[in-house]
Amino acid sequence: PPTPPPPGAPTARILFLTDLHWDRQYVPGSAAACPDPLCCRGAPREGPGAAGFWGTYGKCDLPLHTIDALLAQLPNATGHTSNGTGNGTGGFAAAYWTGDIPAHDVWQQSRGDQLRALRTVTALLRARLGGLRVFPAVGNHEATPVNAFPPPYVRGNRSAAWLYDAMAEAWQHWLPPAALHTLRVGGFYTAQVWPGLRLVSLNMNFCSQANFWLLINATDPAGQLQWLMGVLADAERDGEKVHIIGHIPPAHCLRSWSWNYYRIVNRFEGTIAAQFFGHTHLDEFELFYDEETLSRPVSIAFIAPSVTTYISLNPG
């Protein structure tokens, strides 16, 4: 079992963002209730039931100025202590961003739409967070069609290379070359946050119940779990702790995938310090228990609430 940190051990603040869902067609004053899967779009109207300027409780995503205002309210994001692991001036030491950038208008999205959302929101984060290092993860809404993430052995126009290559280009200021390489291959990577702490960003679309490509192979379609075990074994050998981030929480994965993931978490309980996911839009957590007795907690996954209000939620 892991050993708790000693009293007085250094601490750090991590900014955790997920499910921003920017709707570039959001129109303040438009109908907040509509027959479509996504509302608050179209011509403005007068009277009750109109979309608000900042957002609306209902089937609505967010305008860019709301996301910008949220980021603008954050404390100084570039303040660090002298050891590089804290934030003595009240800011954050790093940021975890666990995906879902575009809006929920999945019936009319093109690859161009998805890349525009990726580049626009990435540029906004870089502008607002300054030199703060951001570690992203791939959400299920980044692809089009939504949830469609073919395994890396699928080549050509049907592959996800159009998306992963664009992510590597957009995120190259945050990630080292080795991380960009595996990001281009399968949308996952590992990188050192600071000495002693390693991050693993998983592409949880390879466990998704909605990814029809997994009908071919649902166990480990991208070799990602095998790769993860190697990363964790190296971290264990080197005395590093590991944070795992991803979009879809493991409890929402296909059974064959999540069962193997559960076993990996059990094996490396002394190395995995915490896990961070999104996707549900709710403020939740998942506990992992030992396999032998199912009574001793061995790990926790923090699931952050969404930034978007979809559906009828407060921004998290």
C-alpha cells in the first residue's frame, strides 16, 4: 500500500478543466428551448425563454466570451515556488484539460469545424494562462462523426491522423517531443509534470461504449494498456508518482477494457497518486478497491463538472 506524505510535504494547486463545449453559433436572446438537440442558436427573440448573454440553463452550450471570462477570473497562473512544484503567489502549478472542446451540434459538424474549435480554444487557453503548462486529453466530441476513433492500424482518410496531427501542432508548446510522437500515433502520451511527478494522458475513446470501431477489438485496440503498464513500471522503478488523466471515466468503459484497467490500477496502487476524468458533466468521484477483498480503497478518480451548462447545469 502507498505511504502517505509526511507532515509539511510540499503541495501544489492543479487547475482542472473539462467539457468546455464552445458553441460558435450561440446567440444571446435566441430560443433557449427548441426541438433540436442543441438550442440557444438562431435569431434573437423578445420575451421569456431567451438565451442569456453568458449562458442558459437548458440544452445549450457556451459562447466563447463566457469561457474567456472564466479563465480571466483565475488567480495568477504563472506563480511558482522556488522548487517548481508549488504556487507561492496563489496561482497554479499546472493545468489538466480533459477534453470535449466542440459543441453538441454533432449532426452538422465537419472536420474543419472540429479543428477550428481545437485551435480557437487552445489559443484562448495559451493567451489567458500565459506560461502555465497545460496537459490535455482527447475527448469523445473532438472527432467527427462523434465517438468515432479508429485504432492506429487504420490508415488513410478513415484514420484519426487528421485530428491527432492537428492536436500535436496545437499543443507542441506544452508537450515534449516524445509525448507528441505517441499523441500523433494514438492520442495518448506521458510527460513529466515536475521531478517526481509524471502524467499519463489516456485516450479513453479506446474504451468507449459508443465507439463502433471497438467492435473489431475492444480489449486493447491501440495497445494503450500495454503501453501504460510499461510507463507505470518505469515510474515505479524511478520512484515517480503518476497522475492519470483522460476524458471518459473508467466506470463508463466497456467491461473488457475497464476490467484490465482495474487490474493495472491495483498492481500500481503505490505509484498512481490520483486520476482525473470528465465526460459526465457532473462533480463526482470513483473509488477503486483491492481485488482480493474489495474492501480496501487503492485509488481515486476525480471527475470534474463541465464548464458548459449542457444540460441545465451550473458551469463547473
